[in-house]
Amino acid sequence: MKKLLAIVLTLMLAVTMFAGCGTEEANNTANEKDTLVCGVTIFENMNEQEADGTWTGFETEFAQEVGKIIGMDVDFQVIDWSQKYNELNSGAIDCVWNGFTANSSDEVNGAKVKRSDLVDFSYGYMLNQQCVVTKAENAAKITSEADLKGKTACVEGGSAGASYASTVTDADKIYSTTAQINAFSEVKSGAVDFAVVDIILAKNICGNGDYKDLAIVEAIELDSEIYAIGFKKGSDLTSKVNEAIKTLYENGKLMEIAEKYGFENSIQVTENID
């Protein structure tokens, strides 16, 4: 009887160990992501979605080429830009890849914090700067930042433009939108006096189509910025994507995509983004 009990216990232990190994293998498989989820907003010629759901634009194709190199499919998820850090830290997205200015700061709990302290950035890959957009009839009347004082502004919440606007006009005069593309409509309608947006976007929009009556204020030239991809602190994806960026830059594919969308003069790959 004792011998029979020993055999039964041995069999039970073996089954438990086997099940445990299977569970561990399943967990390991589950933890190996095969899709890179990029948090984006709609950004003309950068991240746009066609009626059939197809994504196009420089950032879109750039991400897809990186995905091929690192062996991951790429999905795009539209986010509220002001919630980008929450989306990233919660795991809802794997990265912020949407004209993300690296050498800038955001307000966290009432204090300015460098973005590089909040996320791990990839190598920088594109130059940009903020600009002031207003109605064309008013653009020449703005000759300095002093002319913006007391005027109403529209910015994308949590953007570099929002940070700049807070230095030139009153806080209660600044209105936020979930995507900077919406700021142009606010200026056009007269709801606000000006918008602060990425110049790469503004050059594509101002003076064209529905926005032919908008213009960039040439008298105000802001500091250069650089776009990079933001990952959760400690993510092993950062180094993998960096290697892919170097490859695409060296083999000319990055410039090829940039030329397709008219950004060839803005490409600059750099490891130092501070």
C-alpha cells in the first residue's frame, strides 16, 4: 500500500512539474510581442489614415520599415496627445511615434520636466521647430512676441507648442485641442487669435485649400527641435529601433521616404538629443 502511494505521489509530482513548464513556456511566448503599437495623432503627410483604414505618411512608412528590420508588425493607435505618457506607461502603446519633440519639457504636477526624464528616446531623426500661425491678414502686424501678449491661442495639449504659448500669453487665454491639426480650424474660424504648431505641419497647410487665409508669422522664429521616438523607461525596444534607424539612414531608405513626402531637407540622425 505504501509502495502504491509512493508511485501515485511521484506521478502527481511529475504531472505538476510538466504543467508548470508548459505554463512558463506559454507565459514566455505571450511576453514576446510581435506587434509594435505606435501612439499617434493625425498629422498631415506624417501619419494619416485613408477612408479604407490604410495608414500613410512619412512617420507611417518609417515605422513600417523599422518594423521589417526588427521583425515586428506595426500598428497605429490614435491617442490624445496630452495623455501620451499615461498611454505609454499603461502598456496601451509601445511607443510615441508622431513628430515627438525630444529636446523639450512638459509640465508634470506643476513643474517643468525634461521629456528625456519621462521616456527613453531613440536617436533623433528629423529637425523641426515651433511656429506661430495666424490669419494672413494679421501676420504682418505681429512683429515680436510682445504682440502675442493677451491674445488667445490654440495648442495641442501636452505639446512643445503648448509649452511655448505659456511663455507669451496668459494661461486663461490658451485653449487646448487633442491634435494640433485642429488648431488651424480654430484660427480660421476666429475662435482664437493664433496657434502654435510644428512648422513642418504648418508649411503643408498654411496658404493651401481650406487654409489659404492662414499664414506663418515670419517675424517670430523659435529654436530648432528634433523629433525622436519615445519608449517607456527601460524598454529593450529602444536599442533595437536605434540600430534600425542607423541602417535605414545608411542605406538611403530613410531619405527615400523623406523625399516622397517633401521632408528631405529636415532629415538629421543624431544620438544626442539634449
